[in-house]
Amino acid sequence: MRMKISQVLMMAAALCCVGDLSARRRAAEPEAAPPQAQAPELTPEQQAQVQRQNEEVSNAAERVVQLVDQGRFAEIWAGVSPVAKAVTQEAEFARQVGQDRERLGAVESRRQANINRVMYREGGEVPAGHYITVVYAAKFANAAQPIQELVSFHLDPDEVWRVAGYSVR
């Protein structure tokens, strides 16, 4: 069964929220709750690898938002992950992204706000796998408040990060 583009876009939006929701849940827990296991500290080599990955994914996300700004949706689609292609078609992707951006108007400013990482398991609403979402705070001509602009990437089986979604909210 194919998902509608709105579901793909919601998938991208959901990727952004996972880190925020877990942080809110932890903040809401009573102080008497037992401490959760923390991830081990990264070695300097691992820290350098994460930094390189952040730079690479930031550069890729910047290219995606620039292509969206220019209405060059076919070029984005050419590099989309099979997980996105499995749930929508190119024409629907272009139509939905184009409508969203037309409604918002021209970009007045944009800054990268965050990079989120998440892994989804089989059986959920989002296709299983590792995802990275780059979150921008963007000001658009037709929006009174800043809008979150999200570019999500999926780690495909060939170990290449490819675009899994673009959304604004």
C-alpha cells in the first residue's frame, strides 16, 4: 500500500520530534525515578566522525533546501531514498512541496537549528532504519512566525544517506 505524500511529510516531521519528546518525558519524571543508563562517552575518534557526519549532512540538507527554494523538485527526487519512493510518487512529492512553499512565500531567512538522529524498528508507522533530520528555523514572506523546515535522510542498505523527506511546519 502506498502512503500519501502528506504521510511522508508527517514521517519527516515525526523524525524531528522524537528527541524533543523523549527529553520532555524525562523532564516530567519524578526525581525519585531510577536513573536511566547513559550512553558511553564517545572517543575522540568517534567525536570526529560525528562532527564529519554533521558537516556532510548539513551540506546535503542545505543543497536540498536550495533546490526547494528554486522549485527544482525533480533534482531532489533523483536522489531520494527508496524508503520515500516506496510511499509516494514523484509528481505527488513535487505537488505537495510546491503547494506548501507557495503558501509560505519566499524565504527571508533561514538558520540551522538542530540535527536529530533516530532509529525506527520494524512494524512502526515510519519505515525501519536509521534517520537523520536537519531542522531549520526559517522565516517566510507569508508567515508571521518562524517555521520549522525539516530535511530527513535515511541510511540505505548500501550505507549511503539519502533524502527521505522534506517538510515545513
